[in-house]
Amino acid sequence: MKIVEVLNAKPEAGVVTITPEAGVRELIAKLAEHNVGALIVSADGETVAGIVSERDVVRHLHHDGTVINNTVAAIMTEVVETTEPDATLDELMQTMTRRRIRHVPVVDDGRLVGIVSIGDVVKHKMSQLEFERDQLDSYVHQT
């Protein structure tokens, strides 16, 4: 299965982004409003400048209680692992496991086209396994 198939199956095609200059309070509000665990940091909504997650907020809050008054740029991860639409789900799963990350932006020719979360990966892997099970069950019970 290709990443583009995962993106096409998502109910909402857009990617929620936030600018590096936005405040951490705005970040928290957007995370809650969109019920997501991470946002792509982008000045123009098309290029990836970084990624910021709930984990980033919590880790920085633990070390500095005033982080809530800071900007997204101060807490974001700047080196972002990305994938392409034609990459396979298995390749992405290996990357997510090896790097211990839960969200990966999908970039096509330098342009942000989507994001895949660990939840998306699990959902599609389960669907694939259910399909294979049904095919095997059908084969076994043929008369």
C-alpha cells in the first residue's frame, strides 16, 4: 500500500499548520480544536519548517513553566522526517519505529500534501490484514 492511498482515505485532506511566530497558547488551542497530536510548522502552508507536538509542549513545560509564553519556533523540531506519496506503508512504519515518531509530513516536490499519523498507519494495516483474512477464509470455505 502506498502513502497516497492512506491520504486519499482520510476524511479530511488538509493539513493543519502553524507559523513559527505563533504563540504556544495558539498552538495548544489549535491542537485541541482539530483534535490532533501535532502540527506542521510552516510560514506559507506549503513548505515544512518544522513539526511541533503535544510531547514538545509537555517536555518544555517540564523544564520551563514559562514556555506557554514562548513561540512555536522555540519548541518545534526543526529536522523533520518526511515521506513521499509513492512511498510504501511498510517503509513508513519502519521509519516511524526506528525514529520513534508518531507523525510524518508527506511532501511532494517540496510541497506539503498531507500528514500521516501512527493512528492512520494502524488503521490501514488492520484493514489490510482483515482483507487478507477474509480472502483466506473464503478460500478455505469454498466448496
